[in-house]
Amino acid sequence: MLTNAPTLHTSRLTLRGPVKDDLAPFTAWVTTSDRMASVGGNGSENDAWRGFIAGIGHWQWHGFGFFTITDTHTDAPLGRCGLLRHAVWPETELAYHLFDGAEGRGIAYEAAVAVRHWAGDSLGLSPLASFISPDNTRSLSLAKRLSARQDREDTIE
């Protein structure tokens, strides 16, 4: 394990801290997924490396960060879900993204509920924000399903 992240369990999923083997599916997502369009477009392998390493550092700095979402039965990585608090952001964010092929099965919802409960119960973080591009309709739909409400529109860099 590369962080001090706890392991969370749902009926189908295991959410754990990142391990070295998670870099390959994360890199594939960053460099090839069409869904990267909602977060600025695809990046390079170097961008993926920096993002992955920054995620590990985020756990060290804040005591929270992205969990890797895995299938409990196969251990296959399905995406990431966690908490982010960047230096210039106004609030702690509940963020999620799925790797190609994992969408449409309620995985992001299940993971987000588990992380939200952990954030409130273990860290006392509530409520959480989600910064979502207006054109990211799938993420907006998930936020609505999580009973989120739109407070305002900001530009986050």
C-alpha cells in the first residue's frame, strides 16, 4: 500500500488506497478515455504519472484522497472515488471517475455513498462539494442521485 488509506467495503466493491499496479489502468484512462473531455481532455503518460503520484501525496498531506475502486470478487480496478482538497479550492470535494467499461452499473454511486459516510463518520467532513463541468451530464446525474444540490457556479482551476 502506498498510503495510509483505510479499506472500505460495500456489497460489491472494495475501496482501498492506491498500489503500484493501479498506475496502468489509471494511465489508460487518462490517455485514452473519451470521458476525460469533461476534465480538460486526455493527458500524456507523464500527466498520468504526475496525477497518480500527486494522489499518493494528497493522502500524506490531508489524510484523505482517492480510493481505488475494485470489484470485491475479482480485484479488478474499476475507477477511483475519494476526497480532494487542492490549495486553491474553496471546499473539500467528493470526486469520482470510472475506468472504461465500468460505467452504467451503479458503481460510482455505491462508491460515493461509502466514501461520503467514511468522510462524515471518520473525518467529520460534511457536507462535501462536487465540482462538475456543466457538460458532464453523467456526473451531474450521479450528483443528483446522491441528493446533491447546486449552490453556485464557479470556475475552479
